[in-house]
Amino acid sequence: MAAQTGAALLLAGLLALATIVSSNTEGDILYSQRQVWKDPNNVLTSWDPTLVNPCTWFHVTCNLDNSVIRVDLGNAGISGTLIPQLGQLKNLQYLELYANNMSGPIPTTLGNLTRLVTLDLYDNHFTGAIPSSLGAVGTLRFLRLHGNKLAGGIPTSLGRLTKLVELELQENMLTGVVPLEKCCQERSCWHCQII
């Protein structure tokens, strides 16, 4: 009986440690992202790497396990690029960085965010192609990339996004057609367009 209690306590301790390590890893990733950005409005001042986890930071939301599920920095005046390590935020569901001055390519590693529901990168200055890896994010419902400087063909892999409700690609320099064979099958899909 004592051995079982000891084993249970050890397991609970290891699970708690794993949660802390996960939170610290996520905090390290977000702090690395902060270091790349210019933040003239000081909206990221609470992003302090000395805190236990990023769940206390403004514009970051965590689940009950203290894992980052939302980064909401829309219209924050931030400029800079996105780091590939953002693709390691395994529980991220909402990445909202719209209406800033972001630039550079959209990292292909965002295709690793298998729980992502909303990707809002619209009204920025992103360049390059839309990563075909985004077609692997089967949970994606809202993909809003309009108002950037994206160029090239629209990836056919986006056609695999069967849960997609809203796809906005207009106001870019894209070619091709929106692959709707499986994409936007729900009747509520009201804005699958490219202009």
C-alpha cells in the first residue's frame, strides 16, 4: 500500500513537472518571438521570461494545464517577422496577429499546429508563398490572410481543410483558384474567395 502511494505521488510530481517544463518551453518560444518584434506601444512588457509560465502575460491565454492556447495581438502596432519555433506551440488554437506591421514569410512550421482553429494574419506585410503545410491543420476553421503581399499559387493542400468556414485570400498577389473540392463543405462557409 505504501509503495502504491509513493508511486502515485511520484507520478503526480512528474506530471506537474512536465506541465511546468512545457509552460517554460512555451514561454521561451514566445519570449524569443518578442525579441524579434519591435513593440513601439509596449504591449509586450508583461512578457517576462523570469515568470514561471507565460499564462500570466497579457495577450496570452492558457488552458487548465497552463499550456498556451491563444496569442491575441491584433492591431497592436507590432512589426517584425514570425519565428519558426511558433510551430512548437502544440496546443495553440488561436493565433491572432492581424492589422500590424508584420513582414517576411509565413513559417511553414505553422502547419505543425494541429489544434489551430483560427489563423488571423490579415492586414500585414507578409511576403512569399502561402505554406502548403497549412493544409495539414485539419482543425482550421478560419484562415484569414488577406491584405498582405503574398504571391504565387494557392496551395492545393488547402482543399483538404474540410472544417474551414472562412477563407480570405484577397488583396494579395496570388494566382490560381481556391481549391474548394473539400474545403468549406459546411453550409456556413460564407467567404471563400480571392480577389
